Amino acid sequence: MKKRIASAVMACICAASLLAGCASATEDTASKTSSKAAASTATSAASSAASSATASKATSAATSSTASKAASSSTASAASGTSAAASGYKVAMISDTSVSDGGWGASCYQAMLDAAKEEGWETTYTDNISVSDYVTALTDYADQGYQLIFAPGNQYQDAVNQVSDDYPDIDFCLLNGTLEKDNVTSVLPDANQIGYMAGALAGLMSKTNQIGFIGGMELDTTKAKLECYTKAAQKVNPSIQVQSAYAGSFSDAAKGKEIAASMISTYNVDVMFGDASAVDTGAREAMAASADHYDIGQPGDLGSADDKLIICSVVTDNAALVKQCMEDVANKSFGNKTIKGDLSNGCLSVGTFSSLVSSDIQKQYTDIVEQIKAGTWIQ
């Protein structure tokens, strides 16, 4: 009995020693943490610890009143392989569609991850948010101390304008925007060139002389793409007619499928190009149901050589644009500018051709793209 009591006493003494050692180590670590990291959120502590407990805190910090309304919200730093410790900076993205939609949302999310991996930033996102929650989502991340908030679309411009006034020390990157402020930089891929590139390929590939375009909302960039898509298609094939529609949404895939199916049944549209995120996914479903009907992807390289639907993509290197914003934040040169991306600086490029595109058409098309790049194809 005495032996058992002695053993218990010794165990308590050892446990107390261990706890004291842990407390000492914790105080030492805390003293070395910079005031900036301490002023951020508990997620910043993840920078020096890569433990599962810290990952849980980061996820919890990303889940706000808006995130709870969203269909999904997640902290992505672990999935992207980005270490928060590399720079101490954090970037958050909001999206009104899913980051796994296979189109716009997924491509923009991947762009953020790629840029963050190169720069050593921590990342998080909230997706599937409604228009009424734009401001709340941006505000939540600003409250959490994210140095940069990425809003991947012109539809967020009013919300960014409002929240950026309330949080002058937080920087905002607005894709396809026209807003320039002390803490707002717009990044703007060339909508005209995107439209020309898609239209030229659609005109070369159509057998029915009927091609389609579906926009999410009537934004300036989307209208510019449609106008240039039409001009380019009719330049390579004067017999081309363009059927266009707006879904009034970026997230209603069923609406995209309905619009595309109607264009097919009414006009026999055989090539489609969309600027509507998840709506484009629905349109592709309708196109895939009919033989010899094709789609042109954007902004990522969505197809492959074996793809029987996506014949090629107009690829936007949004990662390079977001990366430039991150560097400007770190260098304290952010804001009051628009960073443009086009064929001349490599931010626009031709994606992977499907084997359905003949070598002759590939050659014609790449020659046209070079002329678009030089500004000599359509004046």
C-alpha cells in the first residue's frame, strides 16, 4: 500500500514538472511573437505551430455569421500546402459560387492558392454567399485582421467600395473591377482580347453557323466580351449568328442548362462560350447531351486533349495578378492602381486543344491569336 501511495505521489510530481515546462515554453514562444502577429487573430499563431489544434482555430476564425449562412466555408492553408510562418500575411477570398464548381470559382480559388504558396501567405475562403451577404463576409475578414481580401469579380465592387472605407488599414484586391483607392487595387484581364480569342475559335469550329454566349449579369466586362466574341466570330465566318442571354446569376447551374438547351433546340447552337461561373457548368451539361456540340472554357485551362466537350480554353493567369497584389501589400505600395493582364504580358494564353480541333484549325487559330496580341487583327 505504501509503495502504491509513493508511486502516485511521484507521478503527480512528474506531471507538475511537465506542466511547468510546457507553460515556460509557451511563455517563451509568446514573447518572441511579433506584435503584428499578436494583433491578427489566433490563426496567426498557426504560423509557428502547424498543429491540428491551430488548424482548428483557423477554421473557426473563418466561420463567421456570413460563413454560417454559406453552403461551405473552409480554411485552405493546410490543403494548399502554404505555411503561414513564411511571411505572417493572410489572404481571404469570398465567392458567390462554389470553389469546386469546375469553372470560375474553382479557377479563382486556385489562383489565390498558387499565389499564396509562392509568397508564403496563409489562405482562407467563404463560398456560396448571397449578394446580401457580400458586405458582411468582407467585414468579417477585415475584423479578423486579414491583410488582403480577394473579391474575384466585378459584382463585388459596391461591397468592396463600402467596406474599404470602413477599414482603411485592410487591402482589397478586386478582379475585373474599375475601383482604385488607397486600399483597393483592381486586377483586370483584357476583356476585349478574351472575347476575340473565344469568338475566333467559335467561328472556326461551328458547323451550324450558330454560336452561343451566356453571361451571368450585365457587367461591363461581360458585355465587352460578348461584343468582341461576336466581332471575332463573324470576322472568321461572316455567316455566323450569335445567340446570347444573361442568367441573372453566377450560381444557378440549372438556369445555365435551361438557357443552353433552349439555344440548341431553337437555333442549333453548336459552340458555346460562357462568362457566368457555375451557370457555365449547367450550360456544359446541355451541350454534352448533344453530339458535335462544344464549349470554350475560361478562366482556367478546363479541357484536355481527350476532352469531347471543351475544345479549348481562354486561360487567364489570375495567380500572377493576385501575386502582384500580395507583393504590393508586403512592400507597402498597394492601392490606387489597376493591374492589367493580356496576351503581351502572358496573363492571357491559349489553353489545351481537344483532339476534336484539327491541326489546320489550330494553326489558323494560333496565327489569329498572335495578331490579336499585336493589335493588328481587329482595329
